Amino acid sequence: MRASVALRRAHKPLIHFLGKRPIPSHPHEPSPHPAAPSDVTRSFSDFLKRISTSHSTPSSSSSSSTSTTSSSKSSGAINWWDAPARLVRTSIPITELEADALLSGGASLGR
């Protein structure tokens, strides 16, 4: 009898959808994270300026690559190779056995 009661009970999903969300009427203004350090919040406008200049495209498409490289250096673009040494991982050399295992998809590990 209890099995029939359990079968008759309607399924209630565990996920609850909150409904339709309103579309914002104004664009999102970038701001620092609320838990960001105070020096980040003070220099956030400088950071936005550097990012906006690094994403700008050169006006002439015929300019050489050396001029674009020098302009990106002067504009303060943030690149991964410009990161401090404490943030860069040193590469670990891969042995020949590991390279064979990677290239074979692990099939060479079966002994």
C-alpha cells in the first residue's frame, strides 16, 4: 500500500527556477571586486585605461610588426610574459617515456 502512495505522489524537482529576469536598461560599468585589495581599487581606473589601449587596433593595416610591438610596449599592455617571476611556472622537462605515453594515448604504458 505504501508503494502505491509513493508512486502517486507528484515528482518535485530539486532545482527551483526563479523566473524571467529583467534586461538591464543601462550598460555594465566595470568595477573592482569588493574584496580586492585597497591598492587595486585605487589604481583601477589606470588599469582600465591600459586595457582599453591594449585592445585598440592600429589605424593603418600596412604598419610593420615592429611598430605595433613598440606601441604595445608603450601603451602598457599586459601580456603573460610580462608577469612577475613569482607568477610564472617553470617548465618541467618531459622524459622520453612520458612523451611516448602522451603521443600514444597511454597505449605504450601497458607492459
